[in-house]
Amino acid sequence: MVFNPLKQIRLKPLALGLISSMVLSACIEIPQEMSEDTASANDSENQENSDTAGQTDPISSSDRDLALPNLSFNYANITLPEHFLVNNYPDSMPFQKAVVEYDNTPASNPITDAGATLGRVLFYDTKLSANDTTSCGSCHIQSFAFSDPERLSRGFDGGHTRRRSIGLTNGRFYESGKFFWDERAGSLEEQVLLPIQDAVEMGMDLTTLVGLLSAQDYYPDLFTRAFGDSQVTRERIALALAQFVRSIISTTSPYDLGRAQVESPLDDFPNFSNQENQGKRIFNTPGNDLPSCAGCHQSEAFVGANPATNNGLDRRSTDDFGIAESTGLETDEGKFKTPSLRNVALRPPFMHDGRFRDLDDVIDFYSRDIEDHDNLNPFLRDNRGQPIRYRFNRDEQRALEAFLHTLTDTQMINDEKYSDPFE
């Protein structure tokens, strides 16, 4: 990659005492889910996490240079494979649709190269936090599928999030367009501003942020390219960040390479091992009148079904009520958003609270431990109304895990256009 020396910009130090006020927001996921009010009973949930005791202090963007290429990366016209454009599942799987039918991109904010480039810079700029230490990319790390290897993420002042970092791969294809584990943000444009303001995550207020970004020498040109003039507004910050996040899609995994060689997603893939093909068959058609895993992880983007669902993690909800915290409905207790399974092997621990250490634990849970919650997805009940038990044997568990590893997109995870532009 050839870099333009005119774009090698030394960043200005952040002035001390910038923040005169902070806006508390509801718990967040980009970077992470947070406690909703540090003065409330939920304060204890923003706990210190011993798992991060050895975590090193972050490096401020003020201590680094911004390096962007001469020509913008392609964000606006990423080629989607045929199996994203057409639904080739059989009629016996009526819940399936083509991936593009799940696209939540609003007509008012299409992805542009300039807009996503600005969004990339904003995503990795620590100036979006109160003390210039934390960016969106601090808790959504590219090498971990834009999630966090820690169960809970550390905020700008050392506190920890209430829920774990949700992976961002294929967020564009979540049909309802709602974001966060509890789906309280109605759109990505709404969601991206909330972590910035959250008292634990980034601790910044938007009025201060607009003034701060306006004072940096690298943003006027970026805003002009994206929006036609150099004015910085909270609305434009949201639009650009949303464009960048929606551009993070996976289309080059071993699954995609094999899928291009067959007619149907149910065919054996020639590039798969016998074990991987066995795992794919179990995922799609487990047999014994058991529901398909693809019923909740839909399309060939493996995105969560809409609406959010209760998968039986607990017999009753006691401290985290999921989307019921947004809707106020008892029938929504214990329901959470299901992120895409693309790159799932890169982002343990699993579930909204990080309770499962690895994929083996997850498969064990579905095999024998689904709980009888009042709001359990009916799809996960047998004909007697009891929680199903897949009862996978060890070979089947290993095959399922092997299949899930075929969804790892190494090319995307190493793609420079999604990387930190600050050096």
C-alpha cells in the first residue's frame, strides 16, 4: 500500500480539563454493554474484572500519526457472492431468505467510500473518550472479530461493562436494524453515539466532542469528502460511524469458497473435510425431529432471527432481563439479540454475559442444558412442551465445532481497510 505523505498527520495533544459535563446513557455495546446509571442499583454490574488485571494501558491517538492511503479503500461496492443474493435453501426451510433481504441500510445513509473512511478514523480515535484513552476499537478488536477477548470490557476510567462486547461482523444484515444485546437502539445510526456518552465506556458528551473534533487538523478534509463541507455535527459523526460498521461483512471464509462450488448450501462442500461436512449437516438438519440450528442463525450470513429470542440460558431472569429492559414487557424477559455466527470461533467467551468459555461449552449447553424459562423460544420445545435436548455424541460435537470454524474469515480479519489507521 502506498501512503500519501500529506496524510501523515501529527495529532494534537488533548487539552486537560476538557470535560465539563457528562451525559449518562443506557448500557451500550459498541464498544460494549454498560450499566445504565452509575448512581442506580445497576452500578455494581460495572464491576472490576479480574480477567483484565494484566491489561496494559491504552495508547492515546494523540501519540500516534494518522495514515490514510492515496486512494480510498472500497467500502461502497463490496462484491457480494451469489449465495448472498439468492436463497437456495429448499422449501422445507421456509424461514430462510437471501442475505440481501436482511439488509438494514437506510436509504438516507448509504455506504460511501468517503463516509466509511471517516467512520474508520472516528472508530479508532481515542479522542472520542473523555480522557483520550478509549476508542470504539478498544472493545471491538479486529483480530477478535470486532469483539473483545475479555468477558467484560474496560471503559475509559477503568470500570467494566455490564455485558460483553458483541461482534460486529455482518451487523448490516440484522433485519430489524436494532442494536445492542437488548435491542434498545432502533438503528445503527442511533446506537453508535450511545457508547461515546456512556459514563463507563467513553464518558464524553457530544457538545464537547463536536468542538474537539472540529479543532483537529485531520477532520476538516475528511468531513468535506464525506459530506461536502467541513462542518462537524453529531449527526454526521453517527452517519459516518454507521457506514463503517455496516461495511464490515464476511464473504471470504472457507464456507464461502466451498459454497461457490456447489448448487445448494445443503450439498457437501468439496473443500471441507468429512468432519466439517458432517457438522454442516448437523447444523442444518440435525434429525430426530429436532429443530435446525439454521432456524435461529438464518441465511448464509448466519444472522440472528428477528425478533430477539430466549434460548434457555436460565430458568428465570433475575439480574439481566434482556429486551424487557427496553420494552417493559414480561414476555420479553430473557430475550437477547443473536449476532451473526460469522467469525464466531474468534470471539469467545460466548453469550451476552460471556458465561461459556469456548464453543465446546456452547454445544454442551444446547446438547443437554437448555432451561425451561417461561419465555423460551417455542422452537426449542418438544411436542410435550419441554425444552429439547439435542444429546450430541462426542463425534457430533466435534463435527459441529469444526463446521463453525469454517466460518472464520481470515481475509476480512486482516483486511487493512478495517484496521486502525493511527500509527
